[in-house]
Amino acid sequence: MPSSVTAAGGDAGLAYQSNKSNAITIVIGNSTRLFAISSAASAGVVQNYVSATNEPINSLVAAAPRRQYVVIWGTGLGPVTFPIMIAPPWATSRRR
């Protein structure tokens, strides 16, 4: 969903080639939330950034050391000023 979409309700469906799904009613909320590992989880998804191919989920047994980058997964943070189909400019410049 583009970050510029405002809170509202409506109908949505999917189309692939000539196949279309049934429309469903959706509500786009106006709030910030963290993604969770599962519906039973009480904590958000936080990954430790070790390298581009090593980003383990942060936990008590896999905590990020001091000064290590982490990735926090969330939604509803608001509009961005860069194209949404490419990684933000800071995502590649800060990764070491």
C-alpha cells in the first residue's frame, strides 16, 4: 500500500492475467503499529543487522550488541519523500 494513502474504507480485489478475485471490504486505519512474529506474540519484529545475509530476529538469546543496527518492522509511519518501489537512500548507505 503506498504511504500516501489516507485512512478510509472501501472495496478491494486482486487481478492476475484475466483472473479476478471477489472484492472484499477493507478499512485502512490511521495508526502506527509494529509487526509481530505471530498473532500470539506480544513483541514487535526486530532484526539484528549483522550483514546483508545475516539478520537474525532479536531476542533474549540473540540480542544486538551496542552500536549494531537493527531493523524494526512496522506500518503506518506516514508518507515518505522517496519513490516507494526502491530502497530508501539511507538503507544502503548506513549498512556496512
